[in-house]
Amino acid sequence: MAIDVGPGDGLRERKKTEVRRTILKAAERCFRDSGYETTTIEAVADAANVARNGVLDTKPYEQVLDRSWSFRTVGYGHGEDLWRRLLSTLSALGYEGAISIEHEDALMSMDEGLAKAVRLLDQEIVKGARETA
């Protein structure tokens, strides 16, 4: 089975295509080595080194060290530079709407996490053009 990616496809499409190719190659190896009838999805996923359910991690959020990823407060997962660039880009595009904060950081209380997120975002939001107009 051929899986083609065009030159105009974005990074996400190219990565998805590469994962599909990896899974197909792993499946072919498993079928050859163990037979089609006895090959399981888990065997193919293991051979391809991918999770059966993608990046879905169903462990409780409180088990931070046991999870493959965790929610973090604004500025504690991605740093201030990313937020500065993101908010500058939104401003350059003319966005003047709300910036919503969803807090699910298991390492901080709701009050602490929201206070830190608000402080960082308030510091980084580009307000100049709107306040002087």
C-alpha cells in the first residue's frame, strides 16, 4: 500500500504519513514473522514503537511522574518566550478577543496557577495600539 505526501503538505501531514508508513512496515514484519491470523494490534504497535491509542494518557493527572505528559500552568510548560511570540502574533493579526485560561496543573492549586498565568499573560499581552487609540 503506497502512502503519498505532496510537496505542499504541512508538517502535521508529513508526520502522520511517516507514522502510517512505520506502522505498515511493522505490520508487514509481524505478519511475515508470526502470521496474519496470530498478529495482534498490540504486537504491531509495539514493533512500530507507537502507542495503541496515540498520545492518549489515561492515568490520573495527579500521577505527574507516571504520565507521558501533564498539563502545566501558562509559562511552566512552554516558556515565556513562546507566550510572548504567540500573543505578539495575535496582536499583529488584529485579535482583540479574550485569552482564556484553563487550569489543570496538578502541581499548583487553582489560585496559585491562575494567579501565575494571569501575571504572565498580563505582562506579555501587547496593549499599546489599543490603549492609545
